[in-house]
Amino acid sequence: MKGYHRVWALGHSMAVLGWDTETHMPEAGAKARGIASGQLAMMVQKATIDLEALVGKAEKARDLDDMEEGIVRVLRRSIDYFLKIPPELVDEIQRETTEATVVWRTAREKSDFKIFKPHLERIVELERKVADKLGYEKHPYNALLDLYEEGFTVSDADRVYSVLIPESKRLLKKVAANGVYPSRHPLESVIYDAAAMGKVNEEVLKLLQMPMTRFRMDVSTHPFTTQIAPDDVRITTRYEGKDFKASLYSTVHESGHAIYGLGLGPKLAYTPVADGASYGIHESQSRFWENVVGRSRGFVKLVRPMLKQNLPFVEKYDAEQLYLYFNTVRKSFIRVDADELTYNFHTAVRYEVEKKIIGGEVAVAEVPEVWNDTFESYLGIRPKDDAEGALQDVHWSGGSFGYFATYTLGNIVAAMIWHEMGRGALVKEALSGSDIGALKKWLGSKIHRFGAIYPPKELQERVFGESYKAEKLLAYLNQKFLD
């Protein structure tokens, strides 16, 4: 769309700065980076608002195709946001969150919530202002949820979790009673060499057919993916020195995001719809590759040779033993290390705490206790310190209130993909023939090529005939862990 390239160019610059903040910027650079980010954010705001007359004209047109309607819809959402959120608030959010991200790292390292508390209090205050400015029905949290998952509400989330949580508790109890999937595995305590694990991850990227001229991988505290441009997508992984599956699946997970970003239809490039349909749909791609593909027996057979070549201690474990290591099932405190059966408990805790914070039911000072109480009610175990509890995720330091529920939505949609693929038949066939391309082709034709043309619920209706069907996730988990 004419005039949009300025908005895109500013977003491109902010993406590069954001990537650098997490990977290479020295801590002392946080204040200056926050100032620069704030100024750029205000420039994006003005450049977007400048498109209002053009968008208003397009909204009156009667002959728009699906892509044009999608562009108008996405731009209208951005314009409405920036018209309602004043420049000084945009600037303050950028400055506060940039500094808070660095403070969060120190607080988590020292496991001391009090260090982070004043920054989180300010961020919560700013997020409430955003919700008030945007407007909402019934609950202020709805305004924030909609920023990450268009059209998704507290009612939707409550419906999803009301199905998942009680059924997951029953499923977890049955799996534990069966004793097939171990709660612990010897490989979890084995020390590995980071350089050797780096070679494994490089081989995994080749297996996933990642186009290295359009993609790169670095290291960060919290793995993430950044879409810089149509031909520039970057991910990070982590190396903690033991339990190598954490690094392996960080790489596979973030590659899933990158595959989506790199698979957007070419005609979408440099337009407002050159993005994922939503955070939940984006997460469905990473969770599909990480869990449905990556934790399957077929994938284990493909990666075992590269593991044996670079990590000699793997030699004494056959494919089935590795499969059980990759699929240990136990109650744990850290979300990013959680298995498929317990993961949604972790997002539910965050969703409930965020809902109460934004709704004014819980003060920031009470967050660690409320977090721990909620966690214990779901999983029956209690975090021993703040690092195991409310400080473990980077998201709040970035102002990402409303984000966590999209992880569960991603799990649900990934299971809906599994069901649409013949209850995993296509996955088995592709992996048995080492044909990763077949899976990428299916996802590309059904989901990736549309970018953000359709809102997430409509995209799901087009692909699956329904949206956010939690029962499909439970069916997938039951088949894998019980059948």
C-alpha cells in the first residue's frame, strides 16, 4: 500500500535494535536504547496515523479482494491503537520496558522479586492506561488480550482453560499411574560441551531445511525469534551445560516460528499482512515442530545419528530410550522446560495472575504469593524462590500482558493441525521418508501463505471448520501418552 513503506522501514529498524538488545548490547546501553526505541515508536505512530485518510477511502471501496481487505483491517487496528494511545505513553512504555528488561535479568539471577517490583508496578500502571485508552467490554484484560490474539476475550480463555485444566489433571494422573513415560532420565544430568551441542543444532537446522542465506541463529538468555524482513529471520537458542534436550528443542521451537515467517506468501512482502495471523497461530507453528514433529519417534530416529556423532555419551542409548528422554513427564516449575502434559498449567497460572493484576484484584507486591498459590492449586507443588516462580519469564519486563494464553492456543491449534493431517499420519509418513518438505508444503499452503490476511478465528474456520478446539489437544495427548 502506498505510504506504508515508511512504517515498514521504521519497524525494520526497531526489530534490529530489539534483536541486538537481547543478543549483543552491553547492559549499560539499556538507557540509550530505551530513548532511541521510544523515539522510533513515536515515529511509527505518526507514520501509521498519516495513513488514516487512505485507509478510510479504502474502507468505502466495494471491490476489494481478500488481501486488500486484510490490509485495510490490519491497518485500521493499528491506526485505532495509535489514535487512542498518546505519543507520550508510547514513548514511556518503550523507555520503561527497555530498562526493565535489563533489571529483570539481574532480579532473576538473584531470585529477588523486590529488585524488579518497582519496574513491574510502573509497567502494570502503563498497561492499565493502555486498556483504558483502547476501551473494552466487561474486563480491562480483554483490551490487552486482543492485541495479541485478535478477537480473543477473557470469556474465550476461561472456556478453553475450563476444559483443559480438569482434563489435564486427570490425564496426568493416569499417565503417572501407567509408569510408561519416566519422570526422570539419566541424560538430564549429563554435562555437555556447548560447542558440540552447537554442532548438533546446526545439523538440526539442516534437517529442517532452514535457508541459511535468509536465516541465522544466535544465543540469548531467553530464546526468541525476530522477523527483520521477508528474507531476514533470526532466532536464538540457549546452552545451559546439561540436559541437552533443552537446547535442542529451543532450536526446533524457534525454527518453527522462523519457518512460518519465511513461508509468508511472496506477494505479501512489505505489506501490513506480511506477518503471522496472530501470536496464537504463530505459536501453533513452533509447537507443532517442537512437539508433534520433534518429540515423535520418527524425529528421534533422524536426529540420533547426529547426536551420537557430536555427543559421545548418547551412544549407549537406543532410539526408544532417547524418545522417553525427550518425553519425560513430571510436574516442574519452569514453563520453558515443561513437558506437553503439564505445559498448559504454566500458561494458566500466568493468565490467572495477569487477569487479576490488570483487573485490580491483585497488587504487584502480592504477585509472588498469588503465583505460588495458583501454581500449587494446579500442580500440587510450590516454587521455592522467585526465580522458580514469578521471575522466570522475560515477558512482563517487555509489557507483554495478554501474551501467555497464546501459548496454549498454539498448543491447541498444533493439535488441530495434527488431527487435520490424519491424526498424525502425514507426520509419520514424512519423517519415515526424511521428507520434511512435505510438512512445510502442507503448512505453507494451508496457513503460511495467507499471513495476516484473515483474523485468527476466521483462518481456523477456513482450515479446520472450527476454532480453538481444546478437545483436539486432549485427543492428541491421550493418543500419544495413553493409547
